[in-house]
Amino acid sequence: MKKFSVETSLSYPKKGAMGKTGSWRVFKPILDKKKCVKCLRCWIFCPESSIHREKDDSVSIDYEFCKGCGVCANECNVKAIIMEREEAKKN
Amino acid sequence: MMRLKDFPVDECLLQGNAACPGCPATIGLRLVLKALGKKTIMVVPACCTSVIESLYPHTSFDIPVMNIAFEAAAAGASGVEASLRQQGRTDITVVAWAGDGGTYDIGLQALSGALERGTNFIYICYNNQIYSNTGIQRSGATPYAAWTTTTVGGKNELRKEMGDIILAHHIPYAAQTCISYPEDVFSKVTKAKNIKGPKYIEILAPCPPGWRFSMDKTVEMGRMAVDSGAWALWECENDKMIFNGKSKLILEKKIQRKPVEDWIKYQGRFGHLFRPQRDEKRLKAIEEYVDSLWDRYRKCYLGK
Amino acid sequence: MQCQSNYHGTRGGEEKLTIMIDTGNRIAAKAAIMAKPEVVAAYPITPQTTLVEAIAEYVARGEYKGEFICVESEHSAMCACIGASAAGSRTFTATSSHGLLLMHEMLHWAALARLPVVMCNINRVIGPGWNIWTDENDSISQRDTGWIQFYCSSNQEIFDTVIQSFKLAEHEKIVLPVMINLNAFILSHTSMPAEIPEQRVVDEFLGKHIAHWKSDIDNPTTFGNIIGPAYYYKVRRAMQQSHLRAKKLIPQIAKDWKKSSGYFHGDLLEYYKCEGAEDILLSMGAIGAESKIAINELQNEGQKIGLARVRVLRPFPTEEIIKLGKQANLIVIDRNISVGLEGVLFNEVKAALFGTSDIKATGFIAGLGGKDVTYKDIKSMCRKAIQGTSKAQEWYAMED
């Protein structure tokens, strides 16, 4: 990545530009891998790219950035993802 | 049509961005950028995406993005495209990515100009039927009777038929799709990428805070819009119009469209049509409008 | 209407020069084309049209090989220049009056984006009612956009300033857009001779366009996303610093160009017979040229008066004005009005002098709406100022 010296509003790519957006979550998606049929609907519809797709098309949830919208659970045709309330965070 | 399993895994929109949870724009962006790949320069006018990009000095976009004034996306893209052509970089796709406010209303002139001039770019309007970035005001895309902060009792006017305006330019490719149909979005964007000249794609993007529905229902809301006929999936290549998916079946009367009521009853922006009592007059007007829309589609495009 | 004849210019040393007798607009177009911008985007407006038409002729003759985008508005013209510049190209446009006003938002954008767009503006009256003659209210009302602003007084100066503007705009210490102003009709449509150097001279002077930032797929950036107060503050300060640096670079570039082409029209100001002057007239644009005749005659009549023609309004030549204020009383003619205050040059001259001088400054408003300002009028204003019979700020030759 080359930084330009001219001083204007030029921004550079960064994962987590707004921090760990997983902290926004109120409800947490829980994946039941046994129910998953690897249809990839949760992966393609996740607004946050927070469903990771593995080589065998199984999926896992990236809680670091998942904002807890629940689109994945709603779109899962086999109900392999359910939403659970986040436990009250300590402090 | 490409299967989900064959979609590229690369992401050009990075995690940890500023979008609301359940945002349809980010779903759309992921799909569009999967189809376009990294050899893309995106021009973005004022819209939710200018926020989704996140705060200076960082960005959540892993492709070059140029922000420009609200009314200016298509004109800015014309300049980018001309420059790239001079540099011999015709391998790079120039995309204008704008909301419905920046497309239907304030950006219409620049868009029409760029289409007429034959600018070699893809203009994508992600349509959430409101000025959402400014806090849910009416736009030319807001449907009849919908509440917004500037149509407090519900909008009195019908939405603008942007598709007709675009088709009047007779550009090589124009399409309507919706974030709920990834294969449809992917196929249309890929097609547009491989056609020279001006291309226009509009993506319906149901907005949870704007339409007042629960954020897990973003994708479902899009499907319901298509099922009800309130939104149509179509593409028009060199003036040849094709309807896609359920919209094709509705057009050919192979299935009946669902009542629009089945879609809008889940949206708080239409709540005043149901509570405290049903507003039969306006509910009827909504259904009649969608019927008339399809009558016109059939008259124009069926059997041709 | 292009009368060209080849001859060996006297000022250009061994260089072969061409004399081009043509209008300010067509000479501006010639200069722009010789600078080889990769992208030109423009929209027609009287009295800029003949400039755009000239470019279209270069395109038709195959003499211009860049992209010429005929946009649907001036707003889009500036947007297309911004897009092309941000993608790494040298860009040029031209407009006038209402076109410039329509661009206003994007003028700020180009400057804040630090894009070296070069533009000619034909100074024309703002409506209503419709009036296509000259005054400077159009560009004066853009003076806070961050653009460097030149005001020309002859077709030769237009040619040379357009070339110099590309050099200045793209200089690594500047990286700002530049506006070259010329008065409607008096310059835009009046044929005068200008010496045109060989293409090679311009090529060598300008060099290849180097983008100081650009949208690049190999180094992706997002330009113009949300920026907080602390950072924005720095972006503004950086613009200001570049303008201050431009005060030194404009004279330097003008001197370098003189070496290449033989012509010099002054630094930020052009001084004319200022030596020993007890009164100095400040004016801009075509009035500046007309002022020279007035100064000649006044000196012949025994007045100790000189002329400082303001070539550059932004950055403002504060230090130069202060120097003048130590030497002489100042007389300022404005072909513009900041309504509710006074003529802008008069106002800014006084602001520059604040706390440094107690000389007398007299301001005149003249030539608004394209009203003719002849050397006789200028002489009459100067006499009034010297005799002390004018009002603090006088509307010259106002017929009630």
C-alpha cells in the first residue's frame, strides 16, 4: 500500500474500520453444524461478510464483526441457525 | 444461472464497516463486487454508502472508491471512464453506485446525460425508496401511501417509473433486480460488465429502519415485493425485454401475484393503513396501481 | 478566422514562433490543446462557446487526441474533469457566468480534492436580466473555493497564462485547480496577435502529467469519505499552505516560461511605470490593459502615477500590496461588487494594508453590466482620487 503525500481526504482499506462491530450485537446467531446442508444462503446474504465459507462449503460465524442482524437465521431453510440473546457483558 | 457454490469467495467490502445491522446495501455491494472483481473503480455520490465506507483515514472498501457530490455520480464516472480510455485501461470497469435519491431525483440529469453520451460504465441504483442517509425522507421512488418523515400521513403521489425513463434512452443493457435474488443480481451485473456502452441496473434494497421492519427480514422483504408484483425483475438487452423468475410467471399469468397488502402489512411505514382501522380506499388504490403496472407491462412486452 | 504566418520571433531567441491573430477564446483553446490534456469536458455558454467550438475543430482535424466530453451541464463538466483528474489525467474545461455559478459546488470539490483541473472562465455578467457583456462578479464570487485565480489583459497573456497554469496546478508543492479569467468580448471575441511557440517548447516546459494521487486498482483508496473535524481542519490548512507557496511559484514559473517563450506579463502583479509614483492605480483584467494608456497620458500631464495590474487574485498578493502602500496612495477600480460591502479588490487591498500604512485608498465601482470603461474614464477616476473629490467608494459615471 502506497500512501499519497498530498493532504486530502484519502482513506486506506482496513478491516474493522469502525472497530469490532461484534460489540453492536444484541442477539447472537448460533449455528448447529449438524443441521447445516451447506446451501450457502447464510453466507451469501450476510450483510457483514461474517459467515465464513470453508473449502467444503461448510460455514462458521465470525463473532468479531457479526452485528447480530439475524438475516442468516431468517434465511436458513433448515433452521440450522437460531438467534439467542447475548449474555449481559461484564462491566 | 450461476449456483451459489460457484460464487467467488473474495470480498471487496471489508468487515467492521459502518452499515446498520441487516443493511441491504451491503448485501448488494457484496454481490455486485463478487461479479465485478477487483478491477473496478466505483464512483459514489452522497448516499448511505458514503457512510458505510467508514471514517477517514480508513475505508471498508478494498477497491478504489471516489466519492462525489449528490447529483454527480454519472458525470464523475464519465470523467473516470474517459481518463481510463486514454490510459488504455479498458480492462477496468467503471461503476457508479447511487441511491434512489441520487438517481431518481437530484442525479437524474447527469445520469440521462451519461446514458445519452454512451459512457462505457455501469450505473447501479440501490433503491430503498427513500432518502435514508438523511433520515428517511420521501424520494421520487417512495411508493404511494408510504410514511416518511416528510410524508407524515403517507405519500400522496405514485412513485416514478425509473425503468421507463431509462428504457427511453435505448441503452445496450438495463435491468431491475433485488438483493434477495443473488443469482439474478450476479448474472445481471456480469452481463453488464461484458457489454460496451452505458448499462443501468437497479437493485431493490429493503431498508429495515426506513421501512420499519425487523432487521432479520431484509431479504424476505425483497422476495415479498417481487411476489406481490410491487417490484419486477426484468432485463432489457438491445431493446429486447425479458422478465425474470417470478416476475416472468406473473407477466405470463402463470401465477397470480400476491396481494401487495401481504407485503406492506409487515412494514411500519404503511402502519397507518391498518391501524387504528383499515384504510380501504388507499389499500385498494395500491392494488389497482400494481394491477395497472402489470397491465401495461403485458401490453408492452408480452409475446414480443 | 485564423491568420497565421511563420516568422522568427525576436523575443524567443532561436525558437521559431508563429504569430496567431485570433480571438482570446481561440487563443485560449490553442494553448489548452498545446498543453495536451487527456480529457476536456465542457458545456457551451455565451461568450465561452467559441472556445469550445475551437476545441471541437481540433478534435475534428485530428489535432487533439484526447477525450472531448460534451456534457449536459457545466456542473457535469466540472464533475467529469474531477473524475478524469482523479483517475490520473490532465484535464481542461472552460465556462462563463451562470455556468461558473452552476459549477460552484464542484469548484470547492475539485480544490478540496486537490485536483489540478485548469479552467478558463470568460468573465460575464450574472442575470437576471440576461446580459452577456463583461463584469467580474462571476469569478469574484468563487474566490473562496480554493482555486488559484488569474485575470488576463491580452490574448498573449491568455496564451501564456494557460500554459503556465498547467505547470502551476500540477506542481507538487501546489496540486490545486487554476482558473484563468478573461473578459467577455473585450478579450474573448477580440482578435489580437499572439506569439505561439513550437509544440516542443510547451512539451518541455510542462512535461508529462504526473498525478499526485489517483484512483488506482493496484493501490485502492477511498477518496472523500466521512472525515472528522480534526482531520478536516488539516486538509483546509494544507490548501492554505499551498496557496501561500503559490505566491512564490507563480513568479518563478512566469520567469521560467519567459526563458522558454520570451513572454512575461508580471508576477502576481504587473507593475507599470510605478517608479517614483505618488499614486498607484490597481485594476484587473481588460481595465488593467486600458489603464496603461491612461497612465501614459496622466504622466504626460505631469501626474506621478503608476499602475499595478492585479494578475492573481487568489492567492492574494498581500505582501506586494503592503509594499505599494508604503510608496503611494492607492486607487482601486473594481468591475465587481460585494453587495452590502464594496468592491472586492478595494476591500481586500485595505485589509492587506491594515496596520501597515496610513496612505489614502480610494475605490471606484466601474463597468458593471458591461458598461464600457475607456482610458478616458480611468483618467477621470484617477484625477478625482488625486484631487480628493471622489466619495469614499464611488460608483463611477452612474446616471441617475
